Amino acid sequence: MDFEFDEDQVAFGAAVRRFLDAKLPPSRLRTIWDEGQGYRHEVWRELAGLGVAGSLVDEAHGGSGGRLTDLVLVLGELGTHAVPEPAVETAVVAPLVLSGFGAPALQQEWLPQIAAGDTIVAVAARPEGARVPDGATADVTLVRSGHEVHLVRPQRVTARPLAGADPSRRLAECDYRLDDSTLVTVDPAASLLIDTAGAAGTAALLVGLCDRLVDLTREHLLTRQQFGRPLAEFQVLKHRLVDVAVAVEAARSLTWNAGYRVGVGDPGAAMAARAAKAAASEAASRAGAAALQLHGGIGFTWEHDLHLWLQRAMSWERSFGIARELRAQMGAELLEAK
Amino acid sequence: MDFEFDEDQVAFGAAVRRFLDAKLPPSRLRTIWDEGQGYRHEVWRELAGLGVAGSLVDEAHGGSGGRLTDLVLVLGELGTHAVPEPAVETAVVAPLVLSGFGAPALQQEWLPQIAAGDTIVAVAARPEGARVPDGATADVTLVRSGHEVHLVRPQRVTARPLAGADPSRRLAECDYRLDDSTLVTVDPAASLLIDTAGAAGTAALLVGLCDRLVDLTREHLLTRQQFGRPLAEFQVLKHRLVDVAVAVEAARSLTWNAGYRVGVGDPGAAMAARAAKAAASEAASRAGAAALQLHGGIGFTWEHDLHLWLQRAMSWERSFGIARELRAQMGAELLEAK
Amino acid sequence: MDLTLTPDQASFQDEVRTWLRAHVPTERLASPGTPEGLEQHRSWERTMFEAGLAAVHWPREHGGRGLGPIETSIFYDEYLAAGAPDRLNRLALGLAGPTLIECGDEAQRERWLSNMLSCDEIWCQGFSEPGAGSDLASLRTRGVVDGDRLRVDGQKIWTSHSQFADWIFALVRTDPEAPKHRGITFVMIDRHSPGVDVRPIRQMNHSSSFAEVYFDDVEVPLENVVGELNDGWRVAMVALTNERSSNLNTAAHFERLLGEVIDLVPPERRRDPRIAAEIGRFHEEIEAYRYLTLRTLTELSKGRRPGIQSSMGKLWWSEMQTRIHELGLEMLGDDAELLDPADAPGGFVHRYWLGRAAHIYAGSNEIQRNIIAERWLGLPKGR
Amino acid sequence: MDLTLTPDQASFQDEVRTWLRAHVPTERLASPGTPEGLEQHRSWERTMFEAGLAAVHWPREHGGRGLGPIETSIFYDEYLAAGAPDRLNRLALGLAGPTLIECGDEAQRERWLSNMLSCDEIWCQGFSEPGAGSDLASLRTRGVVDGDRLRVDGQKIWTSHSQFADWIFALVRTDPEAPKHRGITFVMIDRHSPGVDVRPIRQMNHSSSFAEVYFDDVEVPLENVVGELNDGWRVAMVALTNERSSNLNTAAHFERLLGEVIDLVPPERRRDPRIAAEIGRFHEEIEAYRYLTLRTLTELSKGRRPGIQSSMGKLWWSEMQTRIHELGLEMLGDDAELLDPADAPGGFVHRYWLGRAAHIYAGSNEIQRNIIAERWLGLPKGR
């Protein structure tokens, strides 16, 4: 039993952090947001160069053949920096589903491109009227249709772009023309894997984002003076941030576990991923509310960076299952098991 | 529009407060508790002498012919002092149901005794296996059976006393032998009135009890020193008591309204009583939790008076509907109305 | 205790209802942020003014109806129920006007009050500053007496309506040596004076309902000072006490919001006991707020000044409102991610963020809790 | 990261499981508060002792198994799963013993350790005082040096197990002039000494699991002082750091509690989405606690001393436990009003109050939040 990351994993995370600190400061994120729907994912290609996109792709297809545990800290960094790309869809869900369920030709065609950062993948929950982040701009989309999973190229997509609150989402309402040529698998384990890997990966993003919110708020409390002393001396404000920090550590612990269980294909992976995602969503929601409240008015302005993280948090809280639904699913399973 | 009590109502409440301060201090309550199931309701007779029991009984039957509004402040005082008698059942529910739905002979028989404080009334929610406070000791019991309401004398009751957590409840599990001779009415408005008047009256008791909890806790915060200063200087503790106090004021406002609407027979009385009872239960639950936490260890001892109020609060929170159920009823009505 | 209307109240309610039915514009007015919207709102306000309904709570001698607090709330409940437009000159009618009536001199009342009612002049508020936050009295905008005028330099923030306002009632520091709450002056500043610069603040919810106002050596006649020089804190407290007589954030307002949420509950969830319990609880909280408010109105109508209820009320509605919004967002499902109110029924996302801001503005909820702890529970100031 | 057991861990788990299956008493033991229950518990502890399992986390040279934190937690998970009796000498094994091992001298270890393992001597704790509360260091029980002994006067409170304990490890003030945290001495007091008086505290939940202990001129040999005179605060901190290696309040414990609540859900509510969501959330919180703990155990097993996790863990489980109890009470319905655990399935009312007490004991949750704010978030002490 050893519940820590190894040196390589820690170093990988640190490398990505250094890269993003330099290349994706809030100012860059603002530029990307202003570019809106036309954004072309340059940051993603550079991240792929660091091995992020191919981490879960096997070596034969140009990846490093890792497991989700290898990527958990990296996803945290992507969350801390609010990367605008669909990282979990592209670097986690697609490689795992294609490697596990795709025909060799399909793997051969897509995995190297994914690993190289040349392909951005979207995930759609249903074939008609689906709200899909990057639905109109992804290079390829994994589409669920009942228990089937399809892989659909842009030519077969009818996408109506929508103005979403989070400019990083590039939401579209999409219809997909599916047939035998798009089918990846009819194995229900593939759809379950989409849910599970998506939830575990998004939990990791959210935990990283929470770290950012806690840090920003902590700094604000330490520097902002009111009534002649720093906010950080007011017990009520301290305790509010403590409750957030504790929720984040809880979510972090669950996320490490979910990443591990998905990585080793543990039968408990689905439950672990739900628990992690629910806890991370809850932590992010509390962190966001506390950050906004403790920042005061300035936090509501476009000029301040806080909203960059808040918008992203609200989107990720919804991706791959909202807390209440995930909890109801877990509870229903426990109630049935008795 | 005038949402205040008049001078007579305020004076009635003050008289009852003075009486109870003198006659029902915590030490007396402890004696009563020690007497347990055999308690004989002496305090109630004295309260009846002040006009409490007959307040809602008409003058022809020896009461003062008031409305529930006249009794709201008085019930608050009974709550503040945690009176061990079934005050709402005896002084609110029974007079209203008998006056509104009972045959003249029934009124003639029971109302004068109730007003004199000679009769203690229990209320049972069903004829079989009902958990009834004072079920084995009441002089008479109002029993609901579907839409019917019956009035049952002790000879027709099979009561199995139970050891309840709140010694003031004198709980029993009861079966009642009903027939035409016990029937009061088949009008469904009578059962609704039991719920409504019971909820509004119990809300008033709880608000008074909350006042006690807030006062005790406030005093403790002001006097108990930790780390060289009174607890009352710690912002987190202050805010916790503030949240309780605000919840109590909300419940108080709803309780005044419920008392008024029940008193004038307003069609909104049932909703108003549910809202008041739910809010008062919530306020009491929060007040109890805060009182216990802010008192620290001493609050858990039998020696300290706090538990006298906590036990009573927990019972009354359950009487005539728990908050969640009342809220679900209100919500269901609103959802259906749309 | 009597919750029925008196005959006078009933006939006033009747009068208002009839008048509103006849006059409220049938089409929704454009936003007052647009030129045509501003004109439409002015025109509606002028209609109200001509009917003598511009400020029913003002004394008759100043152009109001001299109504008490309960009658005023009857008016605004009818106003909301009639779907009438948001008031344009809210800050004049609710704050600046009543403050002038209580603390201004004859000439000042003459100069401004009537134009407030007619909406010939629109007002905004200049209290908040970027460096001050909850500690309002630490404001730093300077006012230096120079002959018969005040020279004002500094910056205000969170000013609403300032893009079309003509006047700003502001607090400026006129004695930097005095203790924090002294040395502050309450003054009316012409928004069109040279040196006044209004810059809209873009908000995180992609809209701009507030602005920053910069003062660069702005000359203000001393006769625009309300009350005495350096006595502005007291005048500001009078203004804030009057804030409650606004039509915003009444129980009727939240009842309507809850109705919208109920409409959003999808058919398959209408029997979910949790949804029912949440809606029932919101109903309970709205009713609690209604009767908390009515207790205050009753006290006011008897000439007493209730102390703490405005803090309690603000805490109550702002936190309740956020939870109602959250249920609304949950019921919206995927639509909750959409930006455009045209696509997102009810514009809940937009209102959610505004609602979050309500935990901060007009005295943050932490400040309200401090106030309640100290003034209501009698707990010491301090840590 | 590897969540499988090592071969050594697996074989230890196997050994423990087999041994427990063979030895755990099949009938529930009587309460150790009764003479026969005390004897039954002593006998069970002696069986453990003879098998070398009395304190698996103690070093081998002191009679333990020298197991690391992860292996110890494997042991206690098996212990709980086997339904084995609550440990009788918990405060000796978890606090007094490890403190002696770390801070005691050879003679002291000789004198007490082995009797702790065999349960020939049972221990209780004398830290809390009625006047001190959360401010533990403000304790006032006095110890005056008189030749080769300490004369102890004062009062301790919230002492559990004291009705059958033989020894009390206590903090006493030996230098009233020194700053609060200095001048305190950690000393072992014979519970049977003249002048020691134990008075049970009747609790609001009608039971008595704690006592007050009065010291009236009690003579304690100076050789019973652990560490140096006036250095007791440091020793106490060592003791409290060791507190975590107890079998109480583990994730397995709360998983069992949640299982009980699930069993209480009546058939007609098993499909209520709210009940499901609450149970799912509790599961999530228990798992979070399990893996928070495992992070700590991993750090401990690598020789690092994690700083803050015990505060986080205590906050987490105590507040979660209350909410689980509350759902249990709701599911109990009318039965929740009953006093007698024989009538009320699970004794939830009793456990609810005990659970509430957990928000206060072992460092109130407010104190834990202060600690986390200061040590984890680096926020200043203060108000």
C-alpha cells in the first residue's frame, strides 16, 4: 500500500506547471476568450509536446503508455491554469476508449494524431440535440447512442454554435449522422468507461482549479485591509476558507483514488470516479462561492482574473455528471445492494 | 393592517411569564421529571386559573372566548419555560375542535372542565398503535380515524407506556375502541383543524423555547472566558448565534401570522400553520445545536439546565409535523396549483 | 393584530390597481441604457408624476402622497403585480430625495425635489470606493474648500445608473485630520461638471450595470453640501435608513421568482419529494420575509424606528435568493450553461451572479451579522 | 501509487483474520462498567496479550509487534470486521504507553508498559478541567513539590473509564508564575491514592460515561513525572500526536454506521432520490475520509510527520457523523423519541448526542479550524 505519486509523476506535473505558468497566464487566456469560437488550440499542441496528450496512448502509437495515475497531477495543473481545450475528452477518454474498444485500424488512424496534439476530441452524450463543448470545432467526436459508441468526423456533424457563459467551452448543439461506418463498439463497458474516465479526469481538473481559487483567496485575505487590519485576521473569513480547503483535500484524496482505480481497471473504478467527481464539484462550488464573497466587489469585474476560474469551474462542475446525480446513483446502488 | 399584539395580549403573556418564572423554575421541572409517568399536572391547574386553558373556550362554557392570537404570546411563555403539559392539545386543539364540530352536549360536558384546567387532552393520529404523548394519563383523547374525529375516555384506551427521551412527554403506544358513541364528527375540516391548530400552537411553543436557548447561549458567551477573553468576542461564535437569532425572528413572524389566520378562520390558515411550524422546528433545531456547541462540555451534563430545553425542543420539533414533511406538503400544493 | 386592509387602504389599493391597469405600457420598455429606452422610461415616469404617483411615500408638500409605510408597500405590491417598468430614478426617490427632505435646506429642496419626481434629473450614488469596501467610512475622495466651492478629487465605484444620471450624491472627505467617521461631507455633484468621468465596469456576467466615477478637480458650489460640512456621515446614515422604502426585494418580488422556478420544474420531477420540499421551504422563507417586513412596517407606521430589521431582512433575502436561483439553474439543466437570456429561459445565470453580488453590496452579509450581533444580541464588538 | 497489499501485509492480514475468527468471543461482552463485564473485557485483553496482539503498533522491545501505521490500520479494520469487543485500555495503548516509550525513562517503562498490555492496570486521562475548556493550557490543578513528591490539588473533568481505572496520566501546574504553556508537568497518578475522588457525571442522554476526578492533597512520587518538571506541555503534545493510532473513528467504522442507516430506510422510501443522494453523499464522504487517512498513513510509513491531517480528519468525521445520525433518526420516525436502546433500533438517539459531543471534545471544531487556518493556510492568528 502506497498512496503517493512517484518521482516521475511529480516531475511530469511540475514540468507542465512551469510550462503553463509561462505560456498560459491569465492574459493569454483572455486573448483566447476574445478569439472565441475560432480559437485553434495552439496551447494544446505545445502541451502535447510535453507528453500530455499521449500519456495514455500506448508506445506503439506514439504515446508513453501510461496509466491515468500518471496524468492526475498534470490534469490538476491544467485545471489550475484553466486550459481552454477539452483535455479530458482528448487525452483521457478518447485514448482509453479507442485503446480498449477500437479496431486496430481505428487506433492506428487516431491515436498517433491524438498523441501529437493534432487532434482535438469532443464527447457527445447522445446523437441528436446534444450540447457538446467544442461540438463545432473538434476534429472528431465520440458519440454515445444507447450502449453504442461511435467516432464521428466533422462532415457528419450538424452543429449549431451556442453562446455559452464559459468562452472556453465553445458549446454547440449537435446532431450526428451515425451508421456502421462510424461504429466503434457495442460493448456497454465502453459507455461506462466514458462516464468513469470522464468523471475521474474532470475531478482532477477541478481539484487543480480549486487550488487556484484557494490560493487567490488566501492572498486576497492576506493583503486586503479592512477596518485597519488584513481580512485574514477575521475569524469568520478564516473559517470559511478553511472549510473550502478541507473540502478540496477530501476531493483530492478521492481523485487520486479514482485515477488509480481507473488506471488499473479496478471493478470499483466507476464508484470511485463518481465519488471523486461529486466531491470535486462540491469543493469547486464552495471554493467559487467563498472566493467571490471574500474578494468583495472586485471579484465581480471582468478586469479581475477571478471570473476566468469561476466560469471554468461552473462548466466543469457540470461535465460528466453533476454532484447530486452522481450521489443519487451511488446511493441507489448501495440501497439496491442491501 | 396592524401586525402587532394589543395591550391585553401583551399583558396576558407577561402575567403568564411572571407566574412561570416563579412557579416553574428548572428545579421544579426536574422534580416533575423525576416523578415521571405519575405526574399530576398541578402547574396546569394554576395556569388555568390565569385563563390559559380557557382562552379559546367561549364564555358560555366558562372560557374567555378568545382567538388563537390571544394565546400566541402565552404559548411562547409556556415554551420558554418548557411546560410539561400537553398545552397545545388541551388549550388549543381540543377547544377549537369541540367548539367547531362537537355536539352541544359534548361541548357542555368537556369545555368547562378544560377551561378549569381539570381535564388534560391528548391527541392521537390514528386509532391503533399510535404513539401518544400523555396517552396513558390524559383525561380524554381526541382520536383521528381517517376523516373521522373521536373523543375517547380512558376506559376505552389500551395504553402501553414507553420510555421516551423527553420525560415531559409521557409517551404511550395506544389503541382506542371507537364506535358511534365516541364519534365527534365526520367532517374532514375537523382533522385538518387538528393539524393546523396543532402546528400553529406548537410553533408558538417552539419560538418561546428558542428565546430561552438564545438567551442562555448569549449569557454563556458573555460570561465564559477562553484564551483571556469572553467567548462573545469570537466572531465565528457571534455569527453562529446571529444565524440562530435571525431564524427565530423569521419563525416568530410566521407564527404570529399563523396564529392570526387560524384565529380568524382564514382559508390560508393551513399553509400558514405549516410554514410557521416548519420554520419554528428549523429554528429550534439550529438553536439547540448552536446552544450545545457554544456551551461546550458543560451543556452535555444532566446537572446543567440546557438539556431540559433541548429535550423539549426535540419533541416539539416532531409534534404536528416535522419540517421536511410540512415543506414537502407545501411544495406539492404549489406545484399542483401551477 | 388585523391583517385586513382598512377601508382607506382598500380604496387606495383599488385606485392604484385601476390606474395601473389603464396606464402601464403594454409592451416591455427598452433598457434605460439605450437612448430610446431612456426616453420610454422618462415618459412613463412623467405619466406617474402627472398622476401624483411618482413618490407616494414623500410628504404632500414635496409632491408626494404622504403615504405611510404600509400604504407604500401596498402601492408597490400593486406596481409589481401590474408588471409596471422598473423605476428609473430609484436612487433619487428612495435616498437622495428623502435625505434632502430630512436634512436639506429650503433652497436645496426647491432646486432638486421636483425634478426628481418628474425625472427631469436622474440621480446616482457616490458612496463606495475601491479602497474602502465594507469599511465605507475609510473613503478617500477628497473635497477641499476653496472660497465658495469644494474642489473634489478621487474615485467612486459601483455607481449604478451613472451612464444616464445628471446628479451624484456623494460622500467626500473634507477633513483628513479628523477621526474616520468625522470629516466626511455629503454633497450633490453635477455629473456634467468638468472633471467628472464615468467609466462603465464590465462585469463577469458579461454585462455592465455599474460604473466607476472619477473626479479630477471637480468644482462643486458649497451650497450643494447637505447638512453641515464634516457632518456627512450622519446625513449618509439618514439616507441609508431611507433605503428600505424602495420597491426592490419585496416578498412579492421573490414570490414571482419562485413562481418562475416552479414553471421550470420538468414534468417528471414534479413529484420528486425533494423538489417539493425545497419549493415548500422557499415558500416558507418568502412568507417569513413578508411577515418580518410587515412587523417593521407596523412599527414604522406607529412612529417607531425599528433598529435591526433591515440587517436581518437583507441577510435573509440575499441568501434565500441565491438558493432559489440555484434550484432554478438545476431545473434549467443544460440551458444553465448558456449566456444569452434569449436562449436561457429567465436569464437565470445572469440573475444568479447579480444575486451573488447581493451578498456583498449594501453592507456585506458579514457586516450585517456583525451589526446584528452587536446591536440586537448585545455582544461586544471585537474580534 | 499502489493500493494492493504487499505480500507481507497480505499474510499479516490473513494471520489476524484467522486468529480473530478463532478467538473473538461469540457473545457480546457485558459493559466494562459492570464487574462481570470488566472481567470479561480483561480476559479478552489477556487473550490478545498472550497472542502478542495487545498493541501491534508498539515497538517489539516493549511488547508490541512493531508494525507501521498501514499495517496497524489493517489490523484494526480486521478487528472491527470481526466484531471484536471495544478495547478496554485504549488510553494506555494509544496515549500513555507511546508517551512513556517516547518521553519516559527506563524505570517508568519497566514499571508500567507491560501492565498496560496485560490490562493488569487500566488507565484514564486527566487533561480537561472545568475552567479550561478549549483553552487546555489554562489548567489550574496544582502540583507542589514537597521533598521527593508532588502534592496535587484540583479537579479534572470528562475522564472516561475512570470508574475502573488504576492510573491517571495528568497535567498539573507546577509553576504558577511561568507563562501559561510552561510550568505544566505531565505526571502519572495512582487512582487509588488517598485524596483521589471519582464522581460520575450524569449526561443529558441519561447515561454516565465520564467522570469528574477530584484531587485533595494527593501525594505523587516525583519519579512518576514523565519528562522534566515544567516540561509537561511538550510531553502532552507528544501524547496527543499519538492519539491517532487508535481504532476509533476509522472509515470502516463509519461505513458500518452508514450500513445501519441503509437498513433503516423503509421500503417505500428506498427509491426516493433525495434519500439516495444523501446516502451516496455519505458514502463519498466516508471514502474521502478513508483516502485522506491513507495519505496520512503513507506519509507516516515513510517516516514523515504530517502536520495538519489530524485536525482535518477530526473536523470531517465529527460533522459527517452527525449528519449520518440525523438521517438515521429521520428514518427511525417515531422510534427516534424513545429512550431505551432496546426499543430504539441502533440506539441512534444515544449515539446522536455522543456524536454531538464529538464536535467539542478532543479540540472543539472551532479550535481545529483555527489550527488549519494558521498552520495549513498560513493565515495570521488573531481575532
